[in-house]
Amino acid sequence: MGISIWQLLIVLGIVILLFGTKKLRNIGTDLGGAIRGFKKSMNDEDEKSDEADTLEGQKAEQTQADAKTQEKQKS
């Protein structure tokens, strides 16, 4: 009932014909870089939150987050 291996191979063949292997390789590289950047930013954020144990640090982060949210809403 599900998708068989032959159906997946046919879809893969069509995608390769449409986009070419070079473009697919570039897409994979870009996607990998984006994932690495996301993981790095998440780790950096965790380290920052560990340093901001005081109430003042938490208020400063909230103020920055509110400012960024307002900037995004304006654009």
C-alpha cells in the first residue's frame, strides 16, 4: 500500500533529470550549512541563558527580543 522502492527511484530519476546533479549538490550543501548554522545559534543561545542567571540579565534579553519582534512587525 505504501510507496515502493521502484516508485522512489522513478521520482529520484525525474528530479535528477529536472535539476541536474550539480544543482542538487548545491542545494544539499546549502541545506547542510543552514542546519549547522541553526544548531550553532541554538548552542550559543543556551550558553547565553546559562550566563544570564540574574534578573537583570533576563530583563535585558526580554527587551532585546521585544525590540527584534517590533522590527520584524514593521517590515
